[in-house]
Amino acid sequence: MSLFVIILLIVLGIVLLLIEFLVIPGITIAGIGGLVLIGTSIYSTYKSYGNTTGNIVLIVTFLLVLAATILALRSKTWRKVMLNTTVDGKAAESFDDRLKP
């Protein structure tokens, strides 16, 4: 597998993981797909280029995922896309007074 394809798989995997973390939380296709893409690219690097390059790609990929997650959670742009819900309703306080035995 060429180095360009490996880098493309890593980038797509990171994008899918960020979508999973920020837009559609929960264990979904995006998160699993991101992990599969990243895992496939790291495995292909070990298979095609050897242990040294595989270790470098593994460490760099881990650092990129960590940095992308931290930057995405700190940026205010994602707050418009993220799901933020609040409950504004109140419960009736004197509901028991209206009940008859």
C-alpha cells in the first residue's frame, strides 16, 4: 500500500472519530469505521514498510488523534453543532391537593 493511501486512511479515520465524538455520540458506524480505518492503515504500514516506520506511524497517529480531539473540544465552532439540551419545565407542586381518595 502506498504512503499516500495510508495517510489518507489515517486522516479519514480521524475525521470519522471526531464526528463520532462531537456530532453523533454513542457507538455508531462512524466511530467503528474510524477505528477500522486507523487500524488498517497502521497494520498496512507495518506490513509494507517494516517495524521502524510502523512504530513511527503508530506514535504519530496516536498524537494526531489526541491533538485533534483536544483542539476540536476546545474550539467554539463545534459547540454550534454539538447536541446541548436543557429541561426548562417545572413539576406541579400542589398536584396531591386535587386528588380525592
